Amino acid sequence: MNFHLVSDNPVYIDHFIESAEKLSDKRNCYVLISPKKKENIKSNKVLQFDLDQALSLFRKDKFNKVFIHYLNNKAISFIDKIDKNIPVYWFFWGADGYKHPKLQKSLYLPETKNIVDELFPKKGIDQIKKKYRDFKISQKLNRAFLRIDYCCTQVKGDFDLIKSISPTCKMHHLYFAYGGIDNVNYKKSNKVTNKKFNILLGNSANPSNNHLDILHILSGYTANIEKIICPLSYSGPKDYINQVILKGEFYFGEKFYPLIEFLPLNEYETMMDTIDIGVFYHSRQQAYSNTIMILGQGKKILMNPKSTLYDMYLDFGIKNVYSDFGVLLDSSIIEDNKLQERLGAKIIDDWYNNLLN
């Protein structure tokens, strides 16, 4: 039997349960450890307990595998207390691994880092508190990494990063993704023939988008740009959002369109259909669904060459992905971009089968 520790996520968990129940030959038990009533998960298969109740259930039944869907403090406490012989599988989400202080240091490129440090300085007692928090986070994650047997992600570079900061852990890599190109809502767009392009810049207001650095790079191509649409409606502090807007308007004037409020889904999809190029300049794996949506439409994306997601696309042989905007502009769109072959339903189902059965 498989034991799943889930988080109350509005996107992944219900889809995972539906797929697991269809593809798994074994019984799957889904448990949410939280004192709060679940708000996002719709499935009635999810049981809700506190930590002690979850451990009691686990010890009562004969579970062969433990799957962690987001490595939070409760998940770490759970795997601390179970038999060491039971294999633990961690579905790497991104934020759960990247919160390790050693990986936080490489999130921001120079211009973004400068403004973040200026807006949110850590001095005196705040600096001491941050060092203490970082120490406690490192301690917990390092302990968890030593206990986990398998890191499950389609982005092998993320696993390599974890191994680089925890070289003594016994963790191995297995491929997995909750969904692929068939799980993203998109429609094939007409071939882009514009001389000037509409650009989607980033996926949120989080500074990890490195907005300021990529705006500086794009400013050298203003003659090629019709419009830059920049989602800034969530996941970032107001002072930082204001700096991004100031810089965007400085470089591009009325061509810069900040999205500071959520769009209804139908309006967002209509907007996405007008995009010619997606630009995602994260130093880490982020915006996976946005990238495959734009690639699925037969369009190009620009990515930070340091991104593990960028490396994944290169390793998979997926086309229309670039790290240099000048090269992107000079390149023709490749029709067979290998998305279906490398991230289609068949291979995603194979990954589910490999883990669950």
C-alpha cells in the first residue's frame, strides 16, 4: 500500500488522486496533516488528521511506500518518526527545496538583488533573527534529505542541486510530473509573423522572476517589441512591484503593461493568445505550466540559462527555447518541438506507473 502526505493545493492534488486511482494497482491512502479544514482539495478520498493520528494510522496498516507531496515541517516530522526501512519518495515542488538557505543565495541576479537588499535590509537584530531562522531551516531540511530515498521530478537539475548541498544523502532521482502538455489548457495559435512582438514577462510579482535584470536586457530590443505584459498581481511585496513598474515604464513607456489585478480565467486565456514570446528569467525552476502552455501554442520562450527548467528542455530536445533574445529573434519557429513526445500523456502515465506500482 502507498501512503501519501498531501498539501491543500488547489491545482495538483485532485489531479494526482484521479490519475493515481486510474493507474495504480495498489491501494493508495491520502492524508492531510493540518488543524484547518481543507479549502482547496475537492476529493473525498483525503483523510485529515493531526500528526499523531497520521502516525497511528500508518503504523496500524502495512504501507510499503511513503510519498511526500510538498516537504513542509509536518512532513519532515512524520518521516522522522517512521521505520527507517520504509522508502520515502519526495515529489519536488520547487519552493520546498529552494527554501534551503544555501539555494536562496543564487535566486536573484545583480539588479534584482540590489533592489531587494535596498528595500528590505536585514540589519542588527533582524539580521541575527534571519541567521537563526536560516540555521533552523537548514537543520530540518538537511535531516530530511538524509532520510529521503527518492527525489521525484521531471527537472533532474533540481535533484542535482539538492545533492550538491547534501552530498552525503543517499537520495536517488526518479522522473515524475503531475501533468504535462495534455494537462494544460491551450489552443494552437496561428503562426507568428509579426515584425514586433507581444511579450509575456514572468509569472508573478515574486523577485525570483528577476524582472529588473531582464527588463534591462530587453531594453536593447525596443524596436522589436510591441508590448510587454507583466503579471504582478500576487507573490510579491508592494514596494518591489512599484520598482518593477517604474523600471518597465522607464525602458518601454506605454509599451509596458503591468497586470496588478487577477484576470478572470477567460480573460487570461484571451490575453495569452495574444502573446508571441514568453520570457521567464528565473534562476530556478519556476513557471513550468506557463512555459509548456506557450510552447504548446507553437511559440518561443526565453529563459535564464541558469534555470534547471531551461536545462530540462535542452536535455529533452524540446525546441523553441532560447537563452539569448537576439538568437531567439533570428530563429524560425520549429513546428515539431518534441513536447508531445517528451511531456505527453504516455510518458507522464509511465512515470506514475513506475512510482506507484
